[in-house]
Amino acid sequence: MLGRPAPFARCIRCISPAFYPALYHQLPPRPLRMGGKVSSPVPSAHYPSTSRPFSGNSGNKIYPVPSQGQDPCSYTAGRFLHQDELQRNARHVQFSFSTLCEVAIGLCQGASRVTSYEKKEGGYNRVFVLACDNGERLVARIPTRVAGAPRLTTNSEVATIAYLQSKTSLPLPKVLAWNDDPSNPVGAEYIIQAHVDGVLLHEQWPQMDGLQHMQCTKHLSLKIPEMTSLNFPAYGNIYFSDAPIEAALKVPLQDDDRFCIGPYCSPLFWHRGAGEPELYGEPSENRGPWKTLDDYVSGLIDTALSRIPKQPDNHLPYRGSVEEHIRLVNICRETMHKLVQSSRIQEAGTPTLIHADYNKRNIFVSADDPTVITMIIDWQLTCVEPAFIYAHMTPDFAALPDTDPSEDNNEPKSKEEEKLLSDLSICNQTYNVIMTYKNRKIKPGRLLDPTFFRLFHYCFMTWRDGIPAIRQELIDLSALWDKPELGLPAPYPYAPSEGELAEHRKQYEDFEATQKLKTWLKISLQTTSDGWMPNELWEDAREANRMAYEQWMETARESEARGDDSMTVEKAEKLWPFDAR
């Protein structure tokens, strides 16, 4: 068996500063310190129905931009260190802003015009905070192309909010009007919501003390069992029952015939990410809904195969061939089908709904008491998944800090750092206790090793991450396959040859190097995985990235000059994650 590197799912958190020491020691520990950590945009998506008044608020991770004088249709919140033009163009939405304002005015009794607005943007939505002349404020949200399948996005989000409002006491947005048909007079899908009272937890968190952090974490964690208490007949997204989806793709909700479970609408299932249609071609049609775990596995694998390009550009040296990817994805199929036959896995796989992005940027709290939750926004990504998908996830209000690979983590910490770490540890423990012992559906998955579930998270990302990532997941799982409590059938489906393992060791070293490098850059530049930076920091960030790149390449040149072929100039060039240099 291969000597086990850090598992893929944790490798970017298990960073050793000894890796490529020349780079880490030559560069300043923090080439650019840019304030608070930026939260990475998360995918979302959706499809069908008609406009209707309803009864919710603003969402997605939003970044303020100057209010007036900005083109409402263009992405103007920042720039990207990687594929900048492609990323910004993918977020362009052509629509009539004046017509959108007219719709909003019609929702405000006594209003005759919009006097001012603030434009905010996330990875997947354009948000306008509209101030009307009667003193009221409304929030209008427009999904961008990368949000997912046309129409599904809006219909599913509004239906999910409506269903939860009818079944729970969660503090949910108030939706005033919406339209999922882009041929409407506005020219784009939209949701208009009442403005939220309170302040974003993300903004309030630094001013809160340790006790407030713990109490807020407790209150937020206790809201999750309310979400998971709902029962569903299938895996997929919630829609209104009259959504224009094929009848065969609707599974009615028995407790409320106004709603149904329909196909998944994540961009992963529709190839809606920037550049993905050109890279992958047509997506799989097997997008749910799925009534069994067996069908769920088949859908994930069909999607995984559809996300292997026919004519690839093998930029990454460790990416692997198309044939290798197809072979390993099919091994994943066999492995996952065997996994879900276990009664323990089935118990952990109950159809379950939890907010897809349950983090501080999507939570409003009282300005007077930040432990009081006033609103949970941005339900755009929320769907019904097997409970084990959520079992080992940790929201940012309960997460332990990331490790910076450029710093010596064995150095003594200051009293302030020790206090902060203790504070975060208490929040983490609070969340874990509630998720394990107060959450009936989540508990079975939390009692199992997360290795059993990683293939369900990563099988459809093999091309993006490279062949070593999924191969390592299969290797890690093999070590647990014979545990008697799961009763998994022998033999294990993956039996790599010695030659394949030797090749894997080399490829995995490059994979880990890239992950560590990317994590170091994200922490040092205070950026996201795709290199997003706010406009005011763009030039500094690009220069810092260029300087780091030059040091990286100089290290590779020195290595090559010494006759060390483990890091050539050509390989170093391909491993660098950002193209803005």
C-alpha cells in the first residue's frame, strides 16, 4: 500500500512550511496584508415557473461597490488574478435597470421613484439596495450566468423559502415579487425582497467578545436541527409544483402539494462555471430527482463523466489523461454503489435539507444584541442531499483558523492569539456537540470516518483537481474497507499496480505542492481560490502576485541548475495557479 500523503480533503489545511523552503524563506511572510479574510464565492443554480407575488431578502456573498455611476449590467466589484476577463464577462447580465426600479416602486405604497441605490455583487448574484422616496428600502437580486441553469435558480430559491416559511420558525427573507422568466420586461430573472433589519454577522463578529461568539454559535447551531427535521421523498431541489419541469421529473411533497422535488440546479450539474461550457460541452441529463442512494450515485457519476473534456488542454503536469479519468471515475461508480449497500451508510444518507452556505455573510443579527439572529439570507444553493454530505462540514462561525504555510506554527503565541484560538475552539466544540447529539439525521454520518464520504464530494471534480486527488481518495478508502461494522463486500474495487502507485507518488507530490502554494497565496494575498480582489487592492495584489511568481520561478531555475529534475522551470510555470503576472 502506498505511503499515505495527507488526504485530499484535508491537504490544504495540513501545510508544512518546509515544502519548497527556498520560496517560503525568500519571500516576506505576508507580501500583502489586506484586512479581513475574503469569503470565496460558492456555486449555486436553478430553472422554471412564472412571476408571482410572494412572501424574503438579499443574499450571496456581497461586496460593496460605489452606488452611482456604475454600469448595472457589468461586474464591477473587483478583478480576478486568474482568467480575469473570462470571469467578469461570465457575470455580465444585460437587463433594464430602469424597469427593475419601476417594478420595485410598484411594491412600495406611496413611492414614486427610486432616489438612490447601492450596487453590491457576489460570485453569483447582482444585488441592488434601492432607496425609494417614501423612505422604504428594497433589495433586488439578479442571478448571473454562472449561478446555474436558467430559471431553475430563481424558482427553486423562492420555493425553498416559501416551503420553509410554512414548516419552520426560521427567520427567513420576505419575498415581495419575483420572476424566473428572462423574457419579462426587466430582461432578466429577479427577486425583490424587503430590506433586512439588523447587521451582517460577518461585520459584527470582530467586535463581539468570546461569550457572545459562543452564544451566537449555539443559537445558529440549534437552528440546523429545525432544518433537518423536515422529511423529503427524494434528493434534489425544491420547486413550486407548477414549475415548467417535465412531469416525470417532479416528486410531489406529501405534506404540501404546492411543492415538489425536481432536478438539481447546481452549476456543477449544468456546466455553468466560467469557461465550462466550452471545456466540457453538454452536461449529463441525469440530474435528479433521485429517490434512492443507488440512483444518487449514478447521477453523480454520470455528471463526473460529463465533466471530463473530450479535447483537453493538459496544462497541469499531474492532471492525467482522459482515459485515466474515465477509468477511475468508473471505479468510483463501483465503489460508491457498494458503499451505499451498507445499512450504516443508508442510515447516514437520509434526504436532508440544510442551508447550502450557512456562514456569517448570510446571517443578520440584532444591532443591539449580536447573539439574536434576525435573518438567514441567500437560500439559492439549498437542496435536499444525503445527510452525510453535511455531516463533516463546519460553517465559518465555528471553524478553526487556517494555517499559513509561511509561518512557523510551533512558535509561542501571544496572549491575544491564545485567547482567540481558545475562543474559536469553544465555538467549534459547541457546534460539534449540537450537530452530533441534537441532530438525529446528522449524527449517524458524524459517527463514521469522513473518508467514507469523500468520493461523494469529489468524484465530479477529477479534471479540475487532477488525477492524484481522486486516486488518493480511493487509496484512503481502501484502508477502511474491511472494517467489520460496515460489512462492505470484498474485494475492494481499486487494486493499483506497483507501477501505478509509483507514478501516483510523483503526481501527488506535485498536487500537494500546488495546493500548498495556492493556500499560501490565498492567505498572503487575502484572496479567494480564483484570485478575486476588490478594485482598490487590485494593482497591489497583481504586483505582489508577480513578485511571488518571480521568486517561485527563480527557485525553480536554481533547482534545475543543480540538476534536480523534481522542479523544472517548465513544471514550475505550469504549477503557478494565477495567470495575472
